Amino acid sequence: MTTSNDKLTAAIKAAEDAAKVVVELKEQSRAEDLKTVKDLIARHGFLQKDLTPELKTRGAVKKVMAPRKTIGRRKTK
């Protein structure tokens, strides 16, 4: 007879194993996709200037500043 702790331990181990498989498959898929992209670039003769607008940039995001609160002029007597 298995207790709930044994079932929990087995479930945690299964989840860890599944996470490892997912990471490995992502790495393999990324390598295959990169190879495909390199083949397409070579086939069509794309240059960096052709691809730059299509690539996601990793620079700083332009921050939108909140408008300044203006204080009205003081009226003098």
C-alpha cells in the first residue's frame, strides 16, 4: 500500500524528469531552427541590412515619462 507521501514523491520526480526532457527538446529544436535559418540566408543571399528590421532588438526600452504637473503662476497684487 502506498501512502500519499510516496505518491507525492513519485509525482515530483516525474515532473522533474519531464522538465529535463522539455529543456533538452527546446535546445534541440533551437539548433535545428538555427540551421534552417542559416540555410535560407545562404540560399537567398540575405544581408544584415535586409534582416535587421525584421529582428527583435534587445536594447533598452524607451520609457514613457509621465507628463509634468504644472503649477499655475501666483498672482501678485
